[in-house]
Amino acid sequence: MRQILLLHLFPIIFLAPATSFALRPASIAAAADSAFFDVTIEGMSAGKVRLVGTYGDQNYLADSATADANGHFILRRQKPLQPGFYYFLLPGQGNFSILIDQDQQMTLRANRADIPGTMQVKGSLNTELLYRNFKFQSAQEPELNQLSQTLKNAQPNSPEFQKAKARQTQLVEERKAHLDEIYKTHPDAFFTKFKIAGQNPDWPEFRKPNGDLDTLQNLLYYREHFWDGVDFTDNRMLNTPVIFNKLRRYITELTPQNPDSIIKVADPLVARMLPYKPYFQFFVNWIGLNYENGKTKVMDGEAVYVHMIDKYVTPELADWDTPENIGKLRKKVDEMKASLMGRKGPDVRAQDINGQYKSIYEMTAPIIVVFMFSPDCEHCQEQAPEIQRIYEKWKGKGVDFYGISVNTTDAEWRAFVKKQGFTFTNVFDPTNRAIYGKYYVDITPELYILNKDRIIVAKNLVAGQLETMFEKELKKLK
């Protein structure tokens, strides 16, 4: 598979350089140090410990230290860490998390066999609250799992089901009361905002007049209130997994996965982020890149990618990037627009293997497959025999193929066509003028299907999906 062009919507996150210090007694702990972590994990082997930070859906190396044979290490920094969610990667296997704001001088003690259950925290309210919550939830988890299994297997109206449901509700209420007590006692703690932001709304139970669940109204209500707990003026939340997890679920699980629906849901959300620049940047970047060609299984998902760049990655709005990079991205999507689904497939006129000019629009079959390939692309080589087989099977049934070779030489193209035994129309233009700005391809092979009106009805396919699409489109003609 060859990737011809790949541009990113946001700059790479640079890894913070690790700072090396000689170990000193904790009693000298450094008034000059903005961050100071004195950690002992009993039973941990000696070796390198890495502190990993979070930004959205990415992790980065924030710092490192060396643990001794007693599982003790000190990590100190003159420059404070960004407030957020971090975890220590331990020698061998294992990790544990911390949550920090301005409280970056702390002592942590735990046993390697059960770090969450034995963690003792001094000096960091937010990390202390994090582990208080871990321990409470861990104590409930076995019973909640058992109750979930009972509810899955029991009949809804049985006494067993009702008893398990009542106990599950009781445990959930206890968990809410536990968190409410923390919220009330520490209303300004970062942990409180972190935890509230991560909560999802209760699923409503709106019903139709006949008593059936109104699933659509329930979904719309749930989606409408999904972001209620997030304070978008608080940029610290972007340095935790919360925002990414919510955004991923909102866009990919609570939204039908077709471009029109995704855009319809994404637009109001992104517009809501306009006053909150860091969130606006992250939402635009993540939604766009998630549907970039080659990264999604959604047919024509690149329509979402094109929309996000076209509407939001402008010199006025995308102040996180340079005008030069923005210009490249916008040029790229301008080239992609012509070959989005639902648009008329552009004509291509170029020389075939015999030197004759052949045009897509001159072909008379009601269904045309535009097959773009590169001779040295491994996936093209793998799919070529199947493409030829499908052509032979369908060429008398209203389907024709138009092959376009890209990113190659005349000699390589001719050798490939001969080797694969292609008998359908194949063209190549060494100047690229015949296809520029028409059928966009950044990964080969690429397959487009045009209907009788030469509207693009399918794309981003593999050979094995073609015949199903032929049957569907030919059925429409009847």
C-alpha cells in the first residue's frame, strides 16, 4: 500500500525532555523544585521509571527517574508539570496514576502487589481523592459484576432479577453519595471537576403512547445533556482522558456512522467550542482526522474530513497553525471535493495501452468502476487478479471498468497491465494533467463506482465489496 500524500491537522506534540538529578534525602526536598515526587513501591524491581502525560488521545513522555532496589525513586523538576492526569510506567510491567494541579510536591507509598489498594498519599489532595475513589469503586466492583451477570441471565420479571436490580440500584446510589460527599467537601478541587466532567447523564426512559420505549427521544435527550458536566473554561481537562473519551463516544457511538449524520451532529458541537480555543482546536482536529481516508471504515468518511477543514481550518479560526500549512490542507481538500459521494464523477480522458485516447464519459455501460492503482503497490498487486476476475464476470451484465495508473512510469504501467492480464480499459498520463483534481487518491488501490448518471455512489472499496454494490445499483435500474 502506498501513501501518496498525508498531511496532519495539528502539530506533533513534542516530548518534554527528561531531567536528571542525583538522589538526595527527602528531607532536603527542594524548596526550589516546582515538582517533587518521593515514591516507594515495595516489591518493585530497580530500573527506569517513566512519567507519562496525557493530552486528548495522545500520551507523551513527561519525565523519568531511576528506582533503586528498594523500589524507591525521587523525581524532581524545576519547571512544574502541566496540571492533568499522569501515570508512572514501572520497570518490567505495571503502572499507577496520579492527578495533579498545583499540588506537585508529594510522597507516595504502596505495595507492588496491590498499588491501588495500598496507596498512601501525602501532599496532593487531588491524588489522594483519586485513590480514595479507586478504593471505594474497587470494593464495589466484584458485587456489581456479579449482579450484572445475574441481570443478564435472569428473566426481567423474575424475583431473582428484581432482587439483583434493587441491589444494583442501591450500590449505584452509594457510589453517587460517596462522590457527592467529596464534591461537597472539596468543591474547588481539580479531582471534583475531573470526576464531574467524566460522568454521563442518566439514560432517560421516555415512552411512546403505546408504552414502548421511545429510543429516538431517549437518544436525543441523552446527547443533548452529554456535555453538561464539562467546564470548557477549564483547559486542564484536555490533559486527562475525559474529553477524548467523551468526544469519541459522542461522535462514533451516539451518532449514526454516515457522513451526513456525523456532520449534522459535529457542527453544533464544534460551533459551541468557538469561544474555548483549546477545545475548539482539539475537537476540529480529532473529528477531522478520525474520518481521514485510510483511518475509517465509514464509506466516504473523508467527506467529514473535508467538511471540518473547509469550514473550520481557516486562517481566521485555526490560529494554532501557520498560514502555509493551512494553505496546504485547504488545497488538499479542494482536490478531494470533486470526488465525494453524491457528486458527479469527473470525466477522465487519457491514452490507453495502445495509444488511443479513452474517456470515462464515452463508456456506455450503466455502471462504471474507476480503478486507480500503482504497479509497485503491494495491495494493488494482491487485488489485481480479483479485479480482472470480477470484470470478466460482469462485463456483459452492465458493468465496465476504467483503470487509471498513478505514481509510476510508462514502462512500469505497461509491464503491470501485461503481467496482470488486464483486458479492461487502462490509461496512464505521465503529466498527471488528465486526472489532477478529479478522482482523489492518497492510498492505492482506490475504487469508485459511478451509476448510470455518472454519480459517485460508492468509494473506498476493496475488490470483495464490488459485486454487492453492482447488484444493488443494477436492481435500481429495473
